[in-house]
Amino acid sequence: MHPFSLSRATLPASAITAHALDPQIAFIAGGTDLIGLMKDRATLPERLLDINGLPNMGAIDALPDGGLRVGALARMSDVAADMEMRRRFPVIAEALLFAASGQLRNMASIGGNIMQRTRCAYFRDETDGRCNKRSPGSGCAAFRGLNRNHAIFGWSESCVATNPSDLAVALAAMDAIVIVGGQGGERRIPFTDFHRLPGSAPERDNVLDRGDLIVAIEVPANPEARASHYLKVRDRASYEFALVSTAAAVATDGERIRSARLALGGVAHKPWRLTAAESSLRGISLDDNDGLKSAIAASFADARPLAHNAFKVELAQRVALRALQTAGARL
Amino acid sequence: MSKTPKPGFGAASDNSSHRAEGKLRTDVLAVNLIVNDQPRTMTVEPRMTLLDALREKLALTGTKKACDRGECGACTVHVEGRRVLSCMTLAAMQEGKRVTTIEGLERDGKLHPLQSAFIEHDGFQCGFCTSGQIMSGVAMVEEAKAGWPSAATADVRNAITLADLSDTEIRERMSGNLCRCACYPNIVKAAAELVGN
């Protein structure tokens, strides 16, 4: 790795100030994404600020409404093993368990997980040189290159990469809130507004600015969470990014769907919420396969597959259907 | 190889913020660790990984360096009793922590039961992944004892015990450790013996 300095943050306020004033500082928590990016020379911060010692940022606490608040420094493995998380939001525990490996889950923080770079193989490949994320204006090698693993929604010609976080898909489905400390105090960012679409500035994955520090993630209670499920389809049986994944949750009036939540991973620069499908699913019975299929299809009218990933359009609908029915079986 | 700073951390590579701090940049740090129950102090550059520090500073070469990207698991050690990838963390971030490597598993000259099980079940050929496999397997059992579920768990809402560690569960829980010799069936057998299933 390139040379850099390392210091330890002891208070959030001073960490925020240091990060705001110095464009060469990067926060480091678990480090599992940042160190990989530094080894690939995809990012070269001159100074790292170790935030692992910040107080009171690793707990999982119950919220008065029945939701949970997860400190940004909680580790993926602790959150996945937490019995309250498993009972109240099984979709979140499952999304965490389907990500990375046992070793990485012990290291990676929750805040760092949602800060993972949206990326593709061309982003990590220093030898190609064309990547608007690595070097804005250099072009996108994937747009006319090998794009089997890339986006089918929301892409621009400047970037067709997908966000790798499984957790983010579940949090988008649950309408979680990212609590961010900044120079102006704390603010609350709805999860579906946290990540960006690439547009003409794909080097920005999310809406955070210099001096912003993720403090916690709140998951408010919702009627569907109890019957929820995360389904991930990938080229290997384990330890692999998603081709397509779905976070699904459902509440019913007897047989028929009263409300449903669906979000996809592996299809866009950010977790992709299927709002049209959620509306169309209301009133349909969970064992009416054709009805569910056509309701889910409502969200795929605007799918725009690339040269090598048209299969994702069909695959994503099947994965959404199975995830929804598996979630429904938990009622 | 270009040394041009990459976007996201400011295109200008000036040192003004160093001067603004009014002190010289610190290039090396002293780190205190407890490695295999022994207090150890070493001087490292901040960029030195825990893996390189164990191998190069402490001559504990049982921990192997293979992919160096967090993909293969050969560098697995325990920090505070948890399995982690020593290639993906900085030595200087482990100040005061207890680290266990493969050299620290035996007790009073006796191998750890999982080490014996690897010999018994022929769980390796070339041996390069073996120390990582064993460190990972030992921690996997502790995780199951603590009730941790996995992606192979049918319903995460239910409690988990060691008795739930089927071969399918072991394969999933060990998926962060690759074996180029493909000794997986025998690695699973060795781990299953430790589990007692």
C-alpha cells in the first residue's frame, strides 16, 4: 500500500471537524472495503482516522415503536446474531449472513457496509484506465465491455455498476433511516435517499459530504417485517456478490396481501425499491402465482438491460416472486 | 505506476495540512499486542497489515499470505477470540489486542483437537491454506456455541446450537477459506469431528 499516516479519533465532534477540514482524511472502521480499495490503488488517502474507539457507537438498542437502532460501529456478525434483529427483522439478519465470509463479517462495521463503493471489475482494474468512478471523465469500460454483472435499472452511460451491499437492500425495503453526524449537528436520511444513481457524477455513491459521520441506523417497526426474507442468487454457492437479490416482506388480511415491501440488489447503482409492484400486489392472494407475477412485472416496464445481462430482467422477477412467497410462509 | 492522487481525496497533493498541524508527519508507530499469550512490542509503518507484522516482525510464519485481498482466508487469525483476516487490517489498529495464530493453538505440547482431526482425516495436500482453515474452524465452533446462525440456517428466528452444524452448515460457515487442492470433503470431515456430529 501507499504510505499514509494513522491516528485515533476519541470524540465524534473532533473526528467530524478533522474530516471536514482535510480532504485527504478517510475514516477507517473495519477497513475491509477501504484497505482493499487502497491495495487496488482505487483510493489513496494520505491520512486515516481510526474511528473504532468512538464511544457508544456499537450497541443495538430497542426503539419505543418496536424498531431497532444499530450503532454504526456494530459488527455485521453481531447484528446478524442478535436475537431481537432475527425475530423482528429476519430479512436484515439474512441479508447480513448472505454477505462476505465469517471472517469479514467479524470485522466489517454496519456504517462501513453501507459505505462500500458501488463498483465493478473495471473499477478495480487499474490497467484499463477507463472508469468514471476512478477518474471522472475517463469513460466507462463496462458500458460497451463485459457487463453481465451490471445494472438493468437507473444506469447512465457514465456508469453501469451495481451496489454490492446486501444489507443495503434489506434496509431499503424496511425504510431504515441513516443517522449522520455533521458539522451542523445530526440529520436523518431516509435509506432510499442515501445512495445515488450515477447520472453524470458516478464518483459519488451516496449523499454524504466531507465531515459527515454515520452514527447509527434506525429500523422503524413496520407491519410487514415479521414475515420477511432475503433471497440472493449468485454464481457460487457462497461468498459471492449477488447476480440478483430480493428483500421481501408482506402483511396479509387472511389470504390476500394487505401490504408488501420489495427491494432488489444487483440491478442498479443503489438498492432498487419496487414501488409499482408493491402497489399492484395489494389484494392479491399469496398462492395466486399468475397474479403475483403480473403485479411484480409492473416494476419492470422501465428495465433497460445491457448487452450481456438481459437475463437479469427475468431472473429478478422470479427471485422477487420466490422471496415474496417465502416471506409469506412465515406469517 | 502513476502516483497521481485519485478523485475523492482531492486532486491537489499539497502538504499544507501537515504544516497546519504544526508537527512533523509520524511515519512509524510502536504497537503493543498480546500474541499467543505473550506481550509483544513492535515498530511498524501505519500501512503494515497485521499479516505482514506477524510474519515479518514476529517471525510467526505459520499464518500464510496468499491473495492479500481478503478473498482466500489463508491469513485467518483470532483477534480477541474472533476469526479475522489479518491481511485486511492494519497492525497499528490492533493496539492492546489479544491475537492468536496457528502457533498458539497447541497446549502443553499437544495439538488442538482440530489440528489432530486434520491429520486423521487427511484435510490437506499442499498445506498452504491449512493454518487458515484450522483457525477458521476453531472459531466457527465457538460461533455456533454462541448461537450464531448462518446463511445455511433455514429460519434465523430459531435458536442455534452446536448440534445444528450439519455438513451443509459447516461448508457455508467455512466458505471464507479456499483450498486450491480441493480437500473440502476431508476438511468438512475434520470439522465435523470437532463439532461432534
